[in-house]
Amino acid sequence: MQLTPDHIPATLRRVHLRIVLEGTLFTRVFEADPNIKFTYAWDRYNVYRQRVHGVTVALVSVGYEHASCPKIVWEHQTTRVAGNDLLISMVGGFNFNIHHTYNYHQGEFLSSPPACLLVLFTYIFVSYISLVFYLFCLHIHFIIFTFFSV
């Protein structure tokens, strides 16, 4: 972010930067120079060291301290910042299939259609094989019981 322009007033002494993001406060003070640029790298954790998922809002404040003014003049802006991507969700101790995700920020249950079809066909195939095996065992049991139960 650009904190100062190409030409600064002669009375500007310091530039204050304050970023509040998920309860974490970051501050830095710069000497007054033209073209001050700063890039903030967020670790995507909140103040309690928990991973932040989805989109959150950062409050960025830039203060200009002049020699002729006893107070710092602040400019405040907010911006949306992306947190961590949603992984497989654990909701109430239950886990979804690897192909499904619950986005609790937007209340959406996300699934990929090819994965759903694969799960459905796998379930049908395993059910069919289980049924065939069960009928085969039942048939063998019937043959053994009929011919050898004399």
C-alpha cells in the first residue's frame, strides 16, 4: 500500500500505520519520506491463533503526524481479505465425505457432481456385489441343508 505521495509537506514528521485484522493489532511508525510503500503479510490466524476461513474484513488506518499540529490526522479504510480455503469440514464432531465441504460462512454445502456420481456408483456396485454374495451363500446353504440333512 502506498502511504505517502511523491511530494510530501515539509511539516510532515511521521507516518503511523495501524492494521486490525481478526483481533490482531499491527502497528508501525515510519519517518516522513516520499513514496513510502508497505506490504503486510497476514498469517491467516486470529488473535487466539485459530485458522481463519473464508473472507474477513481488515481495518487499515494511516496517521499523519505534522510538526505544526498536536494531534495525528488519521485516515481509515476497510478492505476484504481472504483467509484460508475451506477444507473438509468437521461439524459437530462429524466429518463429511472427502468430496463434500460445508462453507459455514455462507451456509452452503458444496459438492462436486463427478464425485457424487462416483460415490453413488460405488455404493450401488458394492451393494450389488454384497447382494449377489448373500444370495450365493443362501443358495449354497439351501443345497447343503437339502441334500445332507437326512
